[in-house]
Amino acid sequence: MAAGNVLSPEEGAQPPLFDCQSCGACCSYSADWPRFSTENDEQLDRIPPDHVAADQSGMRCDGVRCSALSGKVGKHTACGIYELRPDVCRACMPAGDDCLMARRAHGLPT
């Protein structure tokens, strides 16, 4: 899923940490992003059909926002199918390249 607010480190401390539940940028970045690719049939069958795109290629999006995302990006968000989310969502790691790209697109600190 996504990264969130930057927790300001003290001078010389480790890099900033991101809180996915106060971000959601990766889940609201592109309708082309939440595409199924490595999931097996059993994984795909567990995702509620109302969250799957009509062509079954990935998650259904409302514009660029994943239909499973609730809340306000950059404030407080949650995934409605977190335990069932596809591999593409699991692969987006806080502070990873995809996370930072999505955060920049939403004007969030990186």
C-alpha cells in the first residue's frame, strides 16, 4: 500500500519514516498501477469482485484512485481489502521508488 507523513528525524538520525495510513498516495496515483501480474487464481478469487476492473486486469479505479482506498490522501487513509490486496500493492514499500514517485505526484514530502 502507501507511505505517509514524514516523521522528522533528529540531526544525524536515521532517514525519515513514512506512515502508510496517513498517506495513500500510491493507491491514488494511476489507474494503470494496480495491475495484477504475479497473483495466482486463489489470490485473485479472494478479492471482492466490486474492486476488480471490468477487464479483470487489476483493481477497479475511480479515476486514478483505487476503489478499495478510503479516506483523504495525505491525511488519513485505509485499504478496504488490506489482507486480500494484490501483490502489486504489497510490493510498494514505504520510502521505495514507487512510494516516493506517488508522494511527489501528490505534493507530499519525500
